[in-house]
Amino acid sequence: MSDRQTPSLLRLEEVVRTVSPLANRLVFTGSATVPLLVEQSTGRTEDAGAPITAISYSSRDRIRPELRNLGLEPAIRRGSAEGWRTLGGQAFEITAHEDDEAKYSNPWFAYSLDCTTTAQLTPELSLRIAGAPAFLAAAWWDALHSDGSVNDLADVVTLVYGRPSIVDEIAVAPLDVRIFLAGVASRFLQHPESDLKILDALPRAARLPGAVDRVSERLARITRLGDDM
């Protein structure tokens, strides 16, 4: 795994400590968890203002008073995600997947609740995060439904570059996951500027020999995983 002192992990640690009594009911996902999923650092920058995100097994009505009891304050709500803020000022968004409104959220959140792994932030602090195939599916869905900026692909490219086992993990994922990822990877590689998009998503790629080829090769292998073998 990459450097554990990255700003995103320090921000994540503040939220996890605050909500630790609810740890078994939350699955963390989003950009802040990328350093927990990659083995090869990319030197990418991050948006310090982006909220930490999580998915809850519990409905809003059940978890809302518990979040208040833990000292979190309500913040701005975005779509199906409800915003909160820690006493230290860290933004935190939570989507309660059981709610009716969750059907308007990322469709891969349900899979993210099933495909999880435990990550160790500090010797005494652990959390559940979305496993790599679930993270990649959710991140790519978000990229497809965003404003199309380069930053929307940063999580996708970073994970593919920095996790050597990603193709093998997708190969044993459910068929619908493989079909989705194979399709979006294929369309991405067919774009005439796919190499430039990879370079833009990896700011230091020009100083990482073979980075673009590595990402392209892994994406090409993912495109072949959509058939039911």
C-alpha cells in the first residue's frame, strides 16, 4: 500500500475515529480510500475539500440520531447523499442504501456493500472499504455521470495503475460487474485520446516509465472479461 500519511488518509482517520461505534454498519468508498487500495503511489494530487464518503446498511431514520449522538453536525445534502461534518470540520457524506432515495444513487453501491475488505488505518483503527472491483465499478459509473472533466477519471486510472491484482480480481467478480467494466474499458480505449486522458489522470505519469502502457494493457485485459467463461 502507498504512503499512509497522505492527506486523504489523515482526513479519513478523523472521520473513522468519530464514527467508530458504527464501524460495522458502514462501508467507506470514494477518493479518500484509494491509497488503501493501491500498492504503487502515483503522486496524484487530491481535492482537500471533497467529503469522505460511506455507504450505510441502515436507513437514514435509524442512523441519523446516532450520527448526532457521535457529535456530527448536519451539512449540505447532495442528491441521495446526506452531508455531515465532524467537530474538527471534516466533511462526511453517507448514503443509506436501504432508503427509497438510494435507487437514484450509484447502482454499484449495493455491490460495494457485498464486496468489501478490511483496511488498517493505524494499529488500533480499522475500517471496511469497498473492494477493488466494486470501487472501480462505482468510480467509473460516477465518471460517466459527471461533467466529463479529467478529474472524474482520476480514481479509475489511479486504481488500475497502482493495483497489479485488479484484473484477476475482476475476473472472479459477478458477471454483471465484468460486463460493465469490460464495456466501459473498451469504450475508453477506443477514444482517440485515451493515452492523453491517462496522462492527465496521472499527473506524474511522464515521470513514471511505462505508466500509460501499464494502464492501457490492464484495461485491454479487462475488456476481455465480459464473456461468461
